[in-house]
Amino acid sequence: MLRTKRIKRICGGLFVIGLLAAAACVTTSASSLSEPTFAYTPPGYALWDSGSSPQLTVNIAVSAASMSAPAQMQVTLVNHGGPLYVSNFLNTSRGIAWTIQSKDGRYLSSKEPLPISPPQPPPEPVSTKAALEVVKKRLTEIAPGKPYTVNVRELPQWIYPGAGTWQLRAVIVLKNYNPFDAAAPKDRVIRTLSDPVLVTVSP
Amino acid sequence: MCRIVLQLELSMTDSIIVTGHRYYEFRSWMSDYGGSVASGEGGLEPNPTLEPGEGGGPVDPLFFDSEDRSFLAPTLSGFDLTNTAGLYVNLNGRNVLFVIDKKTIFYGSEVWQKAVSIIDRLTFSFDLLNAAARAAINALDIVIFSLQPNRSFADVFPRRFFYDVSEFYRSDGSLISDAFGASNIVHDANHILLYDQNLNYVGHSAEVASWQLQVDNSLAFGLQIYETSYLQSLIDNPSSQDERLQNAPY
């Protein structure tokens, strides 16, 4: 009985209070505008062959930008280099991060911090080159001339500071998990930034 | 007559009512009905052929459970949580609620069974976890299994974890281990704990702390070596990224 009451308090009381807290966030977000938190994402799982580093170009398009509906963006990866295979889980916080700048270039924070996903499911370990080829086939190949588009849907407060006109850019971070890649750890990670897109976010 | 039988069966599993919604006690539910689902087929697709209690077994109350828990959906998210089932486990004297979105997770499907198995593993592992992991779980109120979130994430207020069940699958289409799923719950519970402690709860440092928690409790969860290695590889990721972002963003 005591436990029941406790859970009621947690889930009922705190939820109501949570609504009030959410409202409070509106007032605190103004101060955060001068204290940007830069985009962060754990690296997305990727495979490429040793010595054939992919050359990525990233383009973004925004299909919905409102503070009263989920933000929807398309991130298109174009590879101009060697063969690249990426996780099917590529998404915000799984290899994709977002930056917001004002029209005059100041880095801004989203209205609320974006929660990062827990780790993506780990891939199967491979110990032979034949097994690696099998894993590659299960991933998404981004070949030259075959762009790959990820549809992103996030709550607007995790992307935008609020209503207004902002510069939005995507950051792609991929890590090569090819066990036969002799490159140093720092050279196993590639980061690519998209050009900014001017987005007008409605209230 | 059928109704009388059903009521008798439903009364077998303990349950509590929280904010007007019923949650069945996981252990007794597993004992009474855990093995009553005919098969684990269906994946993320509907499988209307699955019925509870096939072969004369007891009738699973979760088959009939259909409660509107829309209040759990984040504002503006558009999540549809109008058809859900609820379970709870008592961990360290405290109830943690589990909600299964029945609109996207079909009763008896392999995703349904994976969700149940992950809860089971978390419950089984709890006493073996270190103090930090148990403290993290103590910061978690609700886990919501659904296909809708688009990706898994924790919400610090209310203290809930949305587990996107599409992430029950690896890139090769196989199911993740119960241990990894359970450790993911602890990972995100730790973000909530960091928030409660007024520490950085998002960003690189928070991720490293939460990955480390998974690695430190790998034996308790029963993580396989390659899973632990994968988590360790995320921890070992060159942290120069942080410095780059802070000093010269791009």
C-alpha cells in the first residue's frame, strides 16, 4: 500500500509538477542563448577499407519547422571517396548532431538539451575478411553516385532555441570499426559538416 | 461462464493502480502467464493469429489490457499511447513501471517477448549490480516500450525512458541480447540520476559515465565480450572531439 502511494506520488504528483517545470523552461531558455552547448553525438557505426577513406558531403533539407510540431529534416550523405558502409541506425545522436547559429553566426543552444540515445545495438564481431564482407552487406552502402538520405524527426525544443530564423547545420560523425584497418584511432573517425540552411521556425 | 473464468484468472496476478492505471506485478505475471504465449513470431508486423492461453493455458490479462496512457507521451511528440499494457517490478523496495505500447508492439510477437525478456534480465541482474547502477535504477520511474519514438531516449522530467523497439534488432536483423537491452535501461537511468544530482546529464561526459556503468556491470548483466568491447570502444573514442567542439566548433 505504501509503495502504491509512493508510485502515485512519483507518477502523478511529479507529472503535474513536470508540466509546471516545462513551462519554467521557457523562461530559462532565454539565458541559455548566450551559453551555447555545441553539438555532440557518439560516432555512428561505419566500415570502410583501410587506406580508402570516404569523402563525404552532407546536405540537409528541412520539411517542417515549428515549435508546435515535431521538427523534420532530411540528411543526405554523398560519398565521393572509397566504399562506405554505415549503420542502419544512423540518426540524431547516432552519428548525427545538429548545430544552430543565429543569422549573424552566434552559436546557440536548443531550447532544451537533446537527450542522447543509449548505445546502438552492437554489431556482430568479425575475425575474418570474409565475415566482414557479410557484415558490409547488412549495412547501408553509400557508394559514389548513390546518396543516402536519413529522415530525422525530433521534438522542436531539442533542435531550435525557439521561434525565429536560424542557421541549421548537421554534423556527421562516423567511426570505422573495420578490424583490419591499421589506422590510428583518431584517423578512424571522420566528421563532416553540412552547409548551413536558413530555417524560419514558426511558433 | 466464460466471464467468471476470466475473472478468476485475472485475479491470479498481483497488480497495483497508479494514477488510475493498472500495472501487473512482473514476477507473478511471469509465473502465471509468462509461458502462455504460443509463439514469438511476428516481429514488428501484426500477427493476429497469436492468442493467449493456447492449448488450454491461463488467460493472460495483458492480452486484454488496453489502457489509454496518452499522458505519458511527450508534449508535441504525436506519440499514440492510447492502447497500452502495464507491468511493474519492485527493485530495492521501489516500484519501477513498464508500459508496452500495444499499438506498435503486438501481443506475443518476438518484440513483445524481447521486451519481457529484457525486463526479466534487469530484474534478475539487479541484486548483482554495483551501487552506482542500482542508484541509477532508483532514479527511473517508467520505461515505455514503443516503436514510435524514432530513437530511444530518456526524459528527465518525468523520469522515464522511451525504448524504441526497432533497436531490439541489430543491423543484420538479429535480436540484441537481453543483457544489452537491460544495460541500455541502466545507461539511460544514469542520465536521469545525473540530472537529479545536478551534474552534466547530456553530452560526452555523461555518455562516457553511462557507458562505463554498463561496462562495470557487464558480468552482472551477462554481457558478452564483444558487447563490452563495443561499449569500451565508444568510451575510447578520441575525446579530442569535445575539445574541438568547445574551442573551434568547426
